[in-house]
Amino acid sequence: MSLLAVKDISKQYEKDKQVLSGVSFEVERGEFISIIGPSGAGKSTLLRCINRMVNISNGKIVFQDVDVMSLNKRGLRKHRTQIGMIFQHYNLVSRLTVIENVLHGRLGYKTTFQGVLSRFTEEEKADAFALLDKLGMKEHAYKRCDQLSGGQKQRVGIARALIQHPQILLCDEPIASLDPNASKVIMDYLQRISKEMNITCIVNLHQVDVAKRYSDRIIGLNSGQVVYNGTPDRLTSNV
Ligand code: ADP
Ligand code: ADP
């Protein structure tokens, strides 16, 4: 049994415009997978289908034996705690501190931000500090997020995604706004987290060289279809 199975899914936002068509693949626990493909290929949509921020039009997504489309509101909430999300533009709350942003990952997105810290137990706070420590950000815990560099912001984004102790991290172009040095730092952290915490990473990337260096497996997407699914060494330049 694989952790996640995407079975022949398709997605249309608008009539007659197929954004994903016949996409199928399976993902095992702890795997590090990159999804590569040009802008508009459907990478972002695919990740949003997996955590059901977007509903698929056809096909099936099965996560840990559960059909994701069959989930009710409560089931969906649980599903999303098992799937952390990381974004290109970090999506932090800039006027909150680092530690507040990390803890905010426990609340979901529809809550108010007042008195965030006081809502959590000492144990929950200790967990957040431990994650910041793992990402080399503990010393910045009380800085406001708008005082951080892009690379630092993304490390906070990773800690926030990890606070629910998810099975999968979905990373949507996590290094697209970063310079090469900061990109390497972020990719190294993602790889380490995947190995040490046995977390599956699915990372959208447009840099093929980065995908080749870090991934167990690469899935190539073009015009909403899978054009490659295999190890990095067999990937040819025409994908
Ligand atoms: P990628 O991440 O590979 O750049 P996306 O999934 O963002 O691809 O986009 C794939 C296609 O779907 C594009 O043509 C884009 O314009 C379209 N698209 C994405 N989101 C929406 C939306 N919410 N409504 C309508 N079209 C969308
Ligand atoms: P680092 O110091 O980690 O390399 P930078 O702060 O230099 O990161 O940011 C890298 C790139 O991301 C720069 O081009 C910068 O303009 C851009 N960037 C940084 N923060 C943001 C943000 N909040 N929104 C959009 N782009 C940003």
C-alpha cells in the first residue's frame, strides 16, 4: 500500500480547458519527489488537489486508504493536518513574530491573530522552539517576520508546516524567490527533514538541475499530463 495514490485525475477550472488530464502516480512514505515542468503545466493545481484546496473533476486521490474526495468537513480538517504546505512567497503574517507564525500553523487560517502565544500550552511552545532550532532559526524566534531575509522566511514557513507533524510536505516552488545560496540552504533542510523525520516531500520546481540533485524520483508534467516518472538518472533533456 502506498501512502498516496493519484489515480487518473483530471481538473478543469473552466469548461473545455483541461489543466490536468489523466494524471496517475503513487508515492511511498519518506520519498523525496520533485515535480518539474514549465509554467502553466499544472504543478500548482496538482498540489492543491492533493490537500483538496481544489476539487478534482474526475479520478481519485487516495491518502492512507482514504478517498480524499469523500471527506466531510471534519475529515478534511484532519486530512490537512497530515499535509503541510510551503509556498513560493512564504505566506507568513509579517507583523507577527517568528514563533507566532510557527504556532499559527496549528490554528488553520480562519482564526484571528490576537494573543496567539497565550493560546498554546508550554508543551506546544516547546515543540515550536524545537522545530525552529532544527531549522537554525531559534535565535530569531522573537523577531517580526518582516525583518527576515527570504531564505529565513522560508525556514519559518517550513517550521510552520511541520508544527502539525504531517506525513507529507507539499512545497510549491519553495526556492523560486531565492538566490542560489539561500536555495541550497532550503533544499538541504527539506532533504534533511525528509530523511530524519521520515516525511514525504513533493516539491514543485522549475530548476531541473536542483530536482536531479535532491530527488529520489522526478515526475515531469507538461500541459497537464505526466511525461516522465522515474529516477533522476534516466531523465533526458527533452522532457
Ligand atoms: P504551474 O504551477 O505548473 O505553473 P498551475 O497549476 O498554476 O501551473 O496552472 C495551470 C493552468 O491552470 C494555467 O493555465 C492557469 O492559468 C490555470 N489556473 C490555475 N489556477 C486557476 C484558477 N483558480 N482558475 C482558473 N484557471 C486556473
Ligand atoms: P536571502 O537573503 O535569503 O537571499 P532575500 O531577502 O535576498 O533572501 O530575497 C531573495 C529574493 O526574494 C529577492 O529577489 C527579494 O526581492 C525577494 N523577496 C524577499 N522577500 C520577499 C517577499 N516578502 N515577497 C516577495 N519577494 C520577496
